[in-house]
Amino acid sequence: MLQNEPGGEVVQELLETALISSVNWSEVTQKALDWQAELEWLSQELTALGLEILPFTAAVAEATARLRAATRQAGLSLGDRACLATAAVLGLPAITTDRVWPDLGLPIEIRVVR
């Protein structure tokens, strides 16, 4: 959404009720810094649109670790697994642009936005 990529309009519509783990927020802000974006502005804008940033709890950390074996062959990163684990722990769908995730056979609802 931040770079006007395909699927960004879907992400923008979801922000009103969206949650993101602090691990994944770190990834977003890292990319934003690469683009020389102002982090305070970015945080204020996205939270004003409804995005809620959640702490990376011990329960989510453990769920992230448990996903490693099931996702290793697909090359999922720690951030990818943190997103999936957050969704699993909260019983919510994981939103992604990665078309491989639904093929992993995980007991997590996954929505691919492009």
C-alpha cells in the first residue's frame, strides 16, 4: 500500500480493523527508512487509519518458533512466521501478498491480496 503496489487498495480497506505484530511493524519501518520516510508521520497516519500495533508476546514468539519446521522449505522468514503466528494465536486471518502461504497446509486462514 505504501508504495502503490498491486493489492495496496485492499490493504488500505483492511486497516480500519488491522493488527500487526511489533516484529512486522519493525519490518515496515525498516522499509520506510529505506525510502527516507518520516517514521513518526507514518506511525501517526497508519494508526489514525485504524492499524493497531501489538507487542510480540511470549505466546506468539513460541508459535512463531513452532512454524519453522513447517515453513522452512518455503523459505519463510522470521517476519513471515511472526505474521502467521500472530494470526493463529488471535484466531484471525493472515493477510499477505505471498502466494506460497496458502499452499503450506497450515491451520491458519490466509488471504492473498494480489
